[in-house]
Amino acid sequence: MSNNALFISDQLHEALALYHTREFDTAHSICSNIILLDPKQHHAFHILGLIAFQRHQYSEAVPLIQQAIKLSPHNASFFMSLGDVQRVQELFEDATESYKQAINLQPIFPEAFNNLGMVLANVSANEGALICFNEAIKQKPGFSEAFFNRANLLRDIHDYEAALKSYDLAISNNPALLDSYWNKSLVLLTTGNYEEGWPLFEYRWKCLLSFDANKFNRPLWLGKESLKNKSILLFSEQGYGDTLQFCRYLPLIAAMGAKIIFAVEKPLFNLMKDFSQEYTLITMDSPLPPSDFQCPLMSLPLALGTTLNSIPSSQKYLWADPKKVGEWDLILGQKNKLRVGLIWAGGARPNQALLKAVNERRNISLAQLSLLSTLDVNFYSLQIGKEAQLALSHQTKIGWNSNPIEDLTNFISDFSDTAALIQNLDLIISVDTSTAHLSAAMGKPTWILNRYDSCWRWLTHRKDSPWYDSVRLFTQIKFNDWDHVVNEVREELSQITKADCQ
């Protein structure tokens, strides 16, 4: 080996070591210098591509890795890296081809099989994904990530018993893989095993959530200490719907002798004023008064030992402002038909890839709902935002020309306004959103259009909900198939309108 070649080899080893310690600037500089010395040095291009990938500079990462492949077309690791970048970009077809090429070049490559399985699962090619995860585990028996990904797939296709076993194998092979505990909790809660599910549900703080459960610098209360004559901060932690669902626990905490400080998101503040008359109500960004304890709302079921048979306040526990209800009554005018509120999409989460994917699966388009438009019903939009406005402006082109949806959302500024409008309606038809939780908590008949891989709170194989007496679930019978759901809703709604006419 020449002195120049030896120097480049040493520099590559140093750059790779720096990459692994995330000293990207120095590694980048070394690789750039190597390419000046040897423009055909494929490993340098690959490392530069990996650095760009770690910096989320995907448009730069792809051509760098492709150049490495061009210079060394038989390197399976390069195709693996290219697939990883494409997968994050949601270029699933490209990623599939890259992973397959890596496997063709190197048949014993459990990581490539695992990642190919994740891509196939993303496009609902579940049978192929399961084959890939099983092959990854066969090639690498202690592969905890493959056990975890297989468990997620088994959960999504409703094989809950097998999913739990696979999560346990992921945990036994790598107890530090915290997402396994969190995801296992969701299966346990989905199947109604609240006793085992709630404790593991606490792993959410260590996994998906950016919110720090201990940010308030006061002791966490999980039911052990007496609250008699003590103050406790109860606070919102995730979405609006979670706050609306779990605020039902506040009266139980008050009955234990506690002084409650209730911190909520600003759009919920006015709605919660009447509910929280006996508590100190503040917004999440307000200065916090002192308190003896703190507890996030979604930890209250654990603290109070909630089982399926002890869920509190399944009937009405939230009310609309009577003055606003009267104002909406004037806006709506004389009633001559059944009034139905519609919401077809959840809030966009563009910066949270996992939640964004879930959001896309739970949403339904107005065009898919247009089968309802022929019914003798007055429909009202409860959908807020620019995308909703755009969809409604084109509704006559997508099947709603015979019975357009009335849009009065310009009069809505927060959840107290939404509640007042809901109070003037007869029925809410909604995908799984905060609006559905609000309607159900008000005791208003609420039909939830539920995706196949349903949220844990709706359990499994049910049309009702132990959390809300007024909820009916219309659940997909297979992935992304809304046709059955809409037809079932139309039939039920048609029966109600016929009954009203008799």
C-alpha cells in the first residue's frame, strides 16, 4: 500500500470514528479532503451522505450515497443507507428497491430485512412485512428491534396475544428498549387489561412525548400519599381530546380533600370555567402557584386504580355556556330537519412522523362522506382550518351538490364556542378527534368513524364505549376501507330520519 493510500485509509477510519461520536463537522472536513485527494473514494462519499442524513439534509444525502454506490455498486451497506434516507422521506417504493438490492448483494443481512419490513408495514403490505421481520429474527435471534417492529405489526392487524409475546421478547433481549414497554401498554389497554396496562403507560414520558413530566419541580402523585388538605397541580399533557376525556377525574381528586390547580391549553380555558369553579384554573403558560404535588391528567387512571368497571362519569360531565347556546340558536334559526355536525379530519402534525401517519389513517375525505349528502338532514361543519375551508369550497364538485354542508366555523374561536354549537345539534359524526370527545363528554349522541388500527381507548370488538354512554363506534373492517363505515352510518342515519318523519 502506498503512503498516499495508507494516509487515506487512516483518515477514513478517523472520519468514521468521529461520525459515530457525532463530531460531524470534523468528519465532514476530513472526508471532503479525502475526495480532493481521491475523487473515487466511495467510503468518503458514503460517510458524507450519512452525515447529511443525521443532519436531516435528505436532498444532499441521497446524491452522496448514490455516488458511493456508483463507485462501488456491490456494497450492500451503501444500498442499506440509501434505503434508510428514502424511508424517512416516505419514498417507500424507492426504499423497498434499495433494501431489496442490499439483500440481493448480502442475503444474510438482518438489519436490511428489518428495515424492509418497516417499509412494507408503512404501505400496509402486512404479509410481506411479517415475513421480513421473521427472517431478521431468524438471522439474528436476539434482534430486539425486529421483535419490537413485529409486535407493532401484530398489534395493528389485531393479533394482540402474539403482539404481547413479541414485545416481551423485545424487552427480554434489550430491557433498555423503552418503546417496547410503552407500546405493550397500548395493547394491554386496547384489550381492557387496565390493571397491567396503566403502570406501563407511564413509559410514555420516556418514549414518544417531548413534554417533561417532572418540569414543574414538585413531587409526582400517583395515588400513594394522602391529599387531605394538600394542593395538587393537575395538567394537560397531550392533545385537547385527552384533556377532555380525563378531566372527569377532577371531582374524585377533590373528594379526597385536595385543593386542585388545573392547568389547561388556552383554547380549552373558557370551556373549563364552569367545570372548574371549585378549582384554580390556569393556562399551561401561566405562572404556576405553589402546590404540594403534581400529576398529569392521563396518570390519574393509574393513581385511582381504574378498571373497565370503575371508569367514572361515563355520562354527561361538561356543559356549554347557556348564553352562547342561545346565541347559536339565533344563528341557526328555526329547526326543520335533523341537525348533524361533521368533522372528517384530525389536527395536522407535520413535524411528528409517527403521529402524522396515524393522523392520515384516521382522516376521511369529504368525497368519501358524500354518500350521506342524499339524506334529508342539515349538515354543519365543525372542521376548523384552511384545509377545511378549501374542501368545503369544492364540495359541490365532490358529491355534496344536492345537500351542501353549512359552514359556520367563522363564529368559532375556541372550544366554548364549539360546545355551544354542538348543544344546538342533534348528532355529531366525527373521526377520532377532540371534537368527538367534547361532544361525548357533553352527553350528545356521537358517532365515531374509527380506523382499523383503532386508538387504545376505544378497546376492541365494541360498538359502544365504557368511557362515554353517548358514543357509537363505526370501525373499519380492514385497513383504510371507509366504504363499509360510511354505508353503515348512512343506513343508521336513514333509519333515524325515517323515524322522525313518522
